[in-house]
Amino acid sequence: MYKVLKSSKAAIRFSLKHSKKHLSSNLYKESLIVLWFSFGGADKRVSYSTGYTVSYVDWDYQKQRVKTNKSRVINSHTVNNYLNRLETELMNQYSRFIDEEIPITKELIKETLDIISGKIVPVEEQETVPVDFFKFSENYLHQKKDRIEKPTFTLYKGTLTKLKKYARIRKVTVDFSSFNKTFLDDFRQFLENQENLALNTVSKHFKNLKMFVIEAKNQGLISNPPLKYFKVSTEETTKIYLTDSEIEKMLKLDLSYNKRLDIRPWFLVSFISSIILTTFTISASSPKTSSIP
């Protein structure tokens, strides 16, 4: 098994922002997971927010990770993989700094963690990445991959795919200056009329696209984008459903530590009843047709 050799002068640990004593009396209170990096004396200690929060009952204080068994956290493996990556890559970079005799400061450690977590892009990569909206968006999405769920990542990719198809069919170039009212109105008509997407699905694509545009604005690539034109009104739907994966996750969730929380049997009964009632209502409201001999 491969492992990373750690310097005796540096150590990484993860803890919750609130004290263990405080959280033990508030079992389900969410607390921020913080990375602590020590590389010398008391004045050489850096704290860094991981961006994730967890409760006392779902945190393993010994392993310093989110519990994967008897945990209410569905994405515990995703969070732990992210924490593992922060730890491994930071120690690798720290070893490189030592080897290359680079002065190690708190600012350098925080900047390194920002790069690892994808909050900033290294200067050398910024210079080699062409200023292209699609490449920018795909690069940004790749940086976020470890911090978002796979279904969410797939939805963002789907929006970029639709936008590329729109550009190809309409024979237009999509760049950072494209996002005005005329462009967005035409993209919406394309999604509704040519892709035959429901209004709620169109709204989701626009929200995803808005996320990329806001990030481009934050990086100084777009100046004052008309964000108000990204809002698409949704419509009520009669569809009531859970995906197979959602049902499977719910059934596998271990709630043996507190059986009072386990309301799944009642939920499933209510869920199935809702489907039956909805189906009956739609059937009753549909116009009757009769054959005339």
C-alpha cells in the first residue's frame, strides 16, 4: 500500500468549530469542519474552513472524519474523500516547499489550500487556459467536482451540452459578451420549442447557466451581466416521484441509534397514496370520449 511520508514538523488534523462539550448537549447542531495545519511553534498554525458542516452524532472524533456507518449523512464518502485530498495534497506541497527551500508562511499555506480546493486557479494555469466561455465553464466545473454531488455535476454538464447544441444549430458564437436579453430569449425559445423541454426544466438550465456567468463575473471576465433575465417562471406540476437511487438511499439509511427518527414506513405509505390519488384525479378530470357507430 502506498502512503505519504509526513514531516515530523508538520501535522494536519480536522475538528469541528464548536467544542465537543458544547455539541454533546446539542447532538444535531451543525458545526463547521475545520482543517488545522501546524508547521512549527504556536505562531505557525493555520485554520482553514472546509466548507462542510456536520453534527456531533455524525462526526467520528477519533478518525476525524464523517461517520460512514450509522450516519444520517448520505454523501459522507464524498466529504471524506475531499478531506483526504486536502490532507494528502497539502502534505505533498509542504514537502516540496521544504525540498525547494521555499519560505513557508501562513499566507502560502492558505493559498495552497485555496488552489487544492479549487477556490482559485494557479497563475500558470490561468495563462495557459484560453479565454473561452465553454473551456472556462468546464474548467471551473472540474474544480468543483469533488465538492458537489455527482447528480448535480451531471446537471451542470447537461446545461453546457444544451448551450453547445444551441450554438451549433443557431450558428452563433457563445462568448462572455453573449449574455444579453436577446440571446437569453432566443436560447429559451430553443429549449422550449426545439428541445421540447418543460418550463421547469428550462428554468433549471437557466439557473445553472447563471452560476457559470456569476463565477465569470467574479473572475473579471464579464462586466455587469443582466442577471434578471436569467429568471424563468416555473409552473405547477402533478408529477410526484422519487428516483430509484433516492428510494434506495432512504431504505439503506441506518437509524437504529434512534428509532423515533425512522418514519420511513409511514412516508412510503403516504407517498404511494399520493401517487394513487394524483392518478385518480387526473383520470377523473380527463375528458371522456365515446365511439359513434
